[in-house]
Amino acid sequence: MYIFVSILLQVMIPMLLIVGLGAGLHRFFRLDLNTLSKLNMYVLLPAVAFINVYDSELNGKVLAAILGFLLLQNGGLMVLSRIMAKLFKLERSMAAVFQNTVVLNNSGNFGIPVSQLVFHQHPLGATIQIIVTIFQNFLTNTYGVYQFVSGNGKSGKWAAEIWKNPVLHALLFGVVCRWLHVPIPSFLWTPLRRVADAFLAIALFTLGAQIAYARFNALPPLVYASVFGRLVLSPLLAASLIFLLGIDGVTAQALLIASSYPCSRNTALYALEYDCHPDYAAQAVLVSTLLSAITVTGVVYAARLLFPIAG
């Protein structure tokens, strides 16, 4: 109960208040969603991506096990979501958004606070979440962008579209600077950090504006399929792989919990940017975020039972 209340008060309610503010102001002032989208895509997201990579501490053996798990787990979700899209007989653009809602999760601004709360006595758990977040950033800006581009009928130009994405450049630049131990001078680091700090509020504000006129009393059934895939199917697949790979302790707990987070907020941002069913994407993100207060708490409890920490 303590974990449930803590997640609710420290993560969920603050996020939803900002989403509600964005929805209210959009209904009152009719904000320019295109401007908000460009601000997120070309300024805020690149800053967050660079800082996440540059600040991370990566450890060889644990990193190899984590990356192996992430490749298998996300590859499995890609296959399962593609099969589901074919069973639902979705047209290409809708299938692209649906697959992204299942595969991509909010591992950063949702996952990192939750992991810090759950693993406050085991710092390795929070470090693993940082690695998962970096992996998700790469996945979002390669696989995720490809899905949206191909969904818009531009599959022949997908490589060019991905390469034009400023977030991918920021991630690669962060890797190079981290690997070469390039120091970032304070006159650059300070504004970069301040821009990155603005991302959470403005991204949630944009999500609120996107769903300002959505009718949640008659959600399309596909939203529930997205939520099921992200909140239920993903942790079930993760638990199976953890047992199969023989991972245990804090690492097993952290990876299972990391698999249970709601649909990525960036899915809604990219859907808006590429004009690929943005209303549906925003609904999937919001509904999965609301329900995750219950499901993530259940996964945290299950992780502690299934993978106890020795000592």
C-alpha cells in the first residue's frame, strides 16, 4: 500500500495535473499544436537524449546481460504487436501507431522516478533503469520513427527521415562524448540542463493539449488493446525471459518493473509531428498512464516475490 500511495502522489498526480492544465488552456486559448510539437522535437527531446547518455554509468558485464534481455524483450513485442495488428486488420498507418504504443514505453519521466522510489536502498536498480531509458531512446528514434514514416507512405525514404531526426544525432553525440570523456564547459552544460529540465512539463502540457477535445466516454476498442499489450503482455513476456536467461536479484526486479511502464509519451509527440492518428496515440498514452498506477504497483509486488534479493 505504501508503494501504491507513493507512486500515486509522487508520480501520477503531478503528471496528470500538468496534462490537465495543458488540456484546459488549449480549450480556452486554442494553442498551436504544431509549434508545441516542433519545440518538443527539435529542442527539448535532443537535450534530454544527450544528457541521459552523457550522464549514465555503464558497467560491462551487467550491461551485456541487460542489453541481451532488452533486445529479446523488445524484439518479442515487435513480433507480437505486428501479429495483433494483422489479426485486427489495421490499415498501415494505424498499425504503425498501434505497434509503437505496445513496444515503446515511458521509461524516462515515469520509469526513472518509480525506480528511484522502489530501489532507494539498491542503487543498481536505478542505474539499470537509466540504461533501459537510453535503449528506449534509441529504439524510439529508429524503430519508432520508421513506423511513423512508413505509416505515412514514405517507407522508401525512411532512412533519410530517421537520419534527419535531431534526437538521434543528440544520442550519437552523447555516446561519442561519453566514450571519449569530452568535458562539457559550464556555459554550455547549464543551458542544456535547463532546457532538458523543461521537457517533462512541456511534453505533458502538449499531451494535454492533444487530448483536450477527446471523448473518453467512447474510446475506440484499439486503445484497450494497446493498454493490454503495454501494461499486461509486456511484463508477462519480460518475466518469461528473465526466468529463461537465469537473471535474478536486483537486476531481475529492475528489468521486470521496467517492462511494465505505460505507453511512451513520445509516441503521442511523434504521432502529432508525423500526423499519424495523433488522437488515438494520445488516448493510449493517457489511459495507460492512468491504469499504470494499479498495474505497475502489482508488478513491483510480483517482482519482489519472484526475485528476492539475497541478504
